[in-house]
Amino acid sequence: MTEQDFILKSYNSNIENGSVKWSSPSNIALVKYWGKKEHQIPENPSISFTLSNCKTITEVTYSKKAGNDFSFDVYFEGEKNEAFKPKIQIFFERIETYMPFLRDYHFKIETSNTFPHSSGIASSASGMSAIALCLMSIEQKLKEDVTLSAVERSFDKNYFNQKASFLARLGSGSACRSIEGELVVWGKNESTESSDLYGVKFDGEVHSNFKNYQDTILLVDKGEKQVSSTVGHKLMFGHPFAKERFAQAHDNLATLKAILAFGDLKAFVKVVESEALTLHAMMMTSMPYFILMKPNTLEIINKIWQYRAENDSNVCFTLDAGANVHVLYPEREKQNILEFIKSELVSYCQNGHYICDQIGLGANQIGF
Ligand code: DP6
């Protein structure tokens, strides 16, 4: 597939209005995307677990309009929201070539999250993938016209998911990994089926040790991100360790592929924690430099290491570009780890807040 394959060439312009609704999950990267080229092309491949409970639910209502401007309103959790508009405006500009009907309609975008917006959990992955899926459903409806040829009307689930992921990527890179589950790879590499343009369901074997893998998200700092990921990615331009880091991500993905097949939990812990710390090391060694962990992030990491050593556990952590900690563990350790979290880690969370999640299957259309 190339960019050209995603251009919608003809569509039924007689449809006056309608509405579509999707729920789309967040995801947590095991091998991290950090650094990108122009047009949202990643510098290195990444792989993530799709989550299950942390989701954005978005309904898009469209109605035919006159004029040639983009026209849309955004409602977040029932209230009109101006703050999200610039990001969506940029998104529309980036995807217009592929969705030529965007200027034909006024869009009412109503969106809400199942997790608190101010939790510091990346809502761009679930948010951008949900809106991309809604636009794909609209595209699908506009293609149902009887005057179109059979090929033009054909609906292929693979194409739908690929283009949804392609569009989501143009909104936010990591969003392209949220369309499907349970593991998704993004970024061309030699070890797995992959593309720089969209996320691809991981094609390797996955051992039963990873079935229903758990992710409990400890909310250490619910404030605004100190560095936006857009700024963060830019720090990899001319970064002294960039070349080595990008090569390492390829190696780690290859290693992880074997780990996932053999169910080697001890080796999984090593790759995943090293990836998280490398991401933060990149930020500490860029210019300007940042420390995105908080003292409580380190307290939690040390407690996890101590617990793992004392209990021969396979619990581990990963981090995004912030202070919150994702605690990852196999389903069979669930009861023990939840007790450990409640008794030893919750006190390091802001207002004692944490979110229980697990690996999920991807986005769902709600109503037709
Ligand atoms: C640290 O996808 O938020 O979470 O493409 O600029 O929107 P943009 O960046 P974004 O970056 C996420 C980076 C990360 C690692 C990851 O999810 O792979």
C-alpha cells in the first residue's frame, strides 16, 4: 500500500446527513516510538499492547453545507470545547487529500473518555483513532452509491482498518496502533510484517503467558505534560545518541518477537523496562534536556524491583513521556500484584488514583 491507495477518488455527494459512532482504546508501547521524520513517518519501529478499558468514545454527526471551508464543532464530555479545535483543524488539513468530502459537510464531533482527561494518560491515541474511524465510516457510507462501480463501492475490512490507521497516524503517530489488538507494530522493520504508513497487527506467535496481560496505570502526576510529544520527537533531531537508539529499537523488536513466541517472561521484563528507561534517557540527554519522572516514579520503580526479587514475580514497569507508571504483569499474578499495588504503591499516586486495564482487541463501532 502507498499513500496513493488511500485517496478517495469518487463518492456520492447526494447524502445530506448522518451520524457514526466509535469507541477506540489507548495503547501502551513496549518498544517506543520516539523521533519522527516529515509527514509523521517514524524514525524507528514500535510495538504496543492495545488497551481495553481506557477508551475514547466519539460520535460524528455530519450535515451537508455550502461554502468551501472546514466547518466543525467539538464537544468534550457534553460541553463545547474550543481547546481541541486547532488540533482537529490541523488533522483535517493533513488528511484532506485522502478524504475530499471534508469540506462538503459540517461536522459535530462529540467525544468523551472513559478515563479522566487530566490523568496524564495519552488521550491522543484513543482520541485521534476514534475520530479517524468515524471519518472512515462516513467514507464508507458515501461509497454506497449505486452509481459507483462495484470496485469503488467494495468494502474491504482490511482496507478500512489500514486507512483508519493511516489517518489516525496523521493525527498522532501512536494513534495508528489503536485500531486493532492485541499487539500492533508500526514502522518498517525486518522482523515483522510492517509499514511506516499504518499500524499492522503483530504477525508473530504469542505465547499463552501473554494472554490477558494486565496493565495497572499508576497516576503519579495528573498535570499537563511538561513536554508535548511533538516537541519531544523533535529533540531526536541531531540528538547525539539518535542513530544508536533507532538501531536499538530494531534489535529490541526482533528480540521481543522471539520472547512473545516462547513466553519468556523474564526476558520480556528486561526489554520492556530497558525501553522505558531508554526513552527517558533520550530526554535527559537531549538539548534542551528534561527529567520527566517525578520522585514518586522512582519510588515505584524501586518498589517493583524489590517486590520482583523477593517474590520471583514477573511484574515490570513501562513509562510514556511522563511521570505515570504502567505496571505490567501476567494475568495469573493479578491477585497478588493488586494487593501489592494497594498496600505499597498507591500512596505514591496523586490522590491515590490508579486505573486497572488489560490488553484489548481494538476499536468498536457503536451503532450504525
Ligand atoms: C512516548 O504519538 O503522542 O508515547 O506523533 O507527535 O502525536 P505525535 O506523538 P505521540 O508519541 C508517543 C510517544 C510515546 C511512545 C509510544 O507510544 O510509542
